[in-house]
Amino acid sequence: MRTVTTLPELRTARLSLKGTVGLVPTMGYLHEGHLSLIRQARAECEHVVVSIFVNPTQFGPNEDLSKYPRDLERDLSLIEPLGVDFVWTPTAEVMYPTGYQTWVEVEAITRPLEGSMRPGHFKGVTTVVAKLFNGVQPHKAYFGQKDAQQQTVIRQMVRDLNFTLEVVVCPTVREADGLAMSSRNKYLEGENRQAALVLFHALSAAKDLYEKGEKSAEALRTKMKEIIEAEPHARMQYVSCADFDTLEELEQVKGKALLSMAVLIGKTRLIDNFILG
Ligand code: PAF
């Protein structure tokens, strides 16, 4: 399996692929969630490209960019058996050379939820994803449902900028006890690992309530808040019950809705979501 870094190397590798190409964009430190995206791409496309790039522009000044887990050798050994054509591992200098000054910014749907807590985050995500799409020219791109708002934002960007590719969103992969897989789970130690289950428990409780007939979004938000507040290691950043497409908070759940939350467990920030309807 080849790895390429520079843009000329990427162009040569891409030109050698004839037929449909699936791209799995990642920031590395791969887990079963990423591998499931690669497997789905493998099943649906003639060729698969994985990108590994810890994108500095999507991290805020007080976030975990320098600590973000990295292990390229381990990542490549996990990808190797999956039949990937090549892995693109650009450096920050390749993506943002000196003098860089072009950004892609999606508006309204980037403001609530993650956008309200992480100013500038989605501008970094959409810029780098647009650059990954331009570099690899995939027919399909694969993302996980755990980053629900990110995937809504990317879909909007794809529509607005006339990218001719399909965004495929695959189900969240969970540990046996329900914790959504995330590279940041590596930070969870001791009691915090157990405490992190509060996200899954709160979402499950709200979903149960909804399935028993509760359609008030406020009642569902309150249920999630109560469960998070009862966990001493958890600090809630937000809970939401929003329209699936617009991400606007709902009063009543009528159509498809997104239950989502961000919670600090110790110093580790976790997000998770369930879809209703
Ligand atoms: O979801 C991620 O891992 C990142 O946000 C992405 C899409 C690879 C862009 O850096």
C-alpha cells in the first residue's frame, strides 16, 4: 500500500486509479469506527483512498491540537489489510503553505451546537474537507454519524459548491457498553471511562421516553440534562433536540430529529447523538 504526501505525488497516484473512488477522510489514530468506513467504501467503490491529517485549523487556541493522539505506523498497519489503494498524509505545509488565505465557510447551520462551543471549528473543517475533495476527486466520501453536525455542514457545502460527489454517512460504532468510539477515548482513564457512559445513558433514556410517546423536545432535553448532572465526573456543555436538517431546536418532535450533546468528562470533551424518527 502506497502513502503519498505532496500534491504532485497525490496527482500521480490519483491518475493511476480508473473507476470509482471512495475517500475516507480521517485525522488518524484510527479505531473501529474509521475501519468500518473504509470497509463500506471498499464494498461500494472500485478504489479507496484514506487521508490522515490532523487539521490544525479546526482546533481552537485552547483545544487539544498538540496533544491529539497520533500514531501513523499503527494507523497504516490497521489500514493495510483492508485493500486501500493509497493513503494521503499531507503535512501542514502542504495544506496551508506560507501565504495561505482562502477559506470555505458555511453559515447558519454551523452556528448552534458544536459551533456555539467551538468558534471557527467548522470553517477549518469545511476548508480542509474541500481541499481533500479537490485533491482526491472522489466519487463518494465516507463519514461517521457521531459527528452529526459536521456531516450536515459538509453536505450543505457539497450542495452549495457543486461538488459532484456523494456524502455517505455511516452508523456510529460503539464499544460493547455503548460508548461511541472516538480517538479522544484514549484520554479516558479510571473512573472517567465509566463516567463517559453517561452520554449513551442520557441519549438512551431520552429515546425511550420518545418511544413511549413523549413528543415535547423540552422534556427530552430535561431528561438528558438530569442524567448528565447526576454524574459527578461530567460537565454538560449542551444538550439538544433539534430538527435533523436545520439543526434548529424543536418544541415538538414531529419528523426526523437529532438528539445530541457535548459533555466534558474530566478534561476530555465527548460528543454523541441519536436520530429520532
Ligand atoms: O471528522 C474528522 O475526523 C475531521 O473533522 C475531518 C473530516 C477528517 C476533517 O479534518
